[in-house]
Amino acid sequence: MKTYKVLNHPTKELEAVKSGIAWLAIPFFPWWFLFRRLWMIFLSYILIVLILASIDYEIYGELGFFNFSTANDLQILIIIAEIVILVLPAFKGNDWTITDLQKKGYKISYSVQASSKKEALQIAQNKKID
């Protein structure tokens, strides 16, 4: 069972967002942002990735690559920053989705245990009717 936060809007349908890690954010980055309609975060991430790629190009050249045995402190720091930036959506993605929905007028109504998003919405709908 997973925990879902169910958000309610006065005129729109209920939305459910899973709490915890957004596993699909890692392999499907940046498409995951587009699917969730997180436009500003998507644009920010693309800009950050392009900046980091240009730094990599300046350090390693066209066919160069990172080598731990010959890397200096700055190169190691840049690699760590790149890894953190690429993994961060998995840990913060669901929170960003909830924040985006709240900006659109949604309010967190329930926190429910369910095996799927569909089941979480059904449980919340039943609570709303009761």
C-alpha cells in the first residue's frame, strides 16, 4: 500500500499524488516534467543541464570523459552536482506536483492508503459522499 495525498478543487475533479519517491522521474527525465505539466521546473532543469553540459565540454573536450583517478577537486564537485541534479526529481517530484496543484487552487483534502492512484481517488470520493 502507498500513501496518496488527495487534492480537491471547487470546480475540477479530485487529484491524487503519491507520497514518497517518484521513480519514473529518473528514467523519463525530462518527459516526466512535461507529463506532470511542471513547465517552469522543466525549463529550469533544461537550462541547468545545458549549463552543466557546456562546463563538461570545456573541461573534457569533444570526446573527453570523466576519470576519477585523474580528476581534480573541481571536476569531482561538478560530477557530484550533476548526479544530485539528475536524481533530485525522484525525491522532490511529487512535492513539486502538489505545490503546482495548490497554486492552481487545489487544497489537500485527504491522505489515504491505496494500491493505486485510481483506488485512492475512489476512497476519497467515498469519504466525500459520506
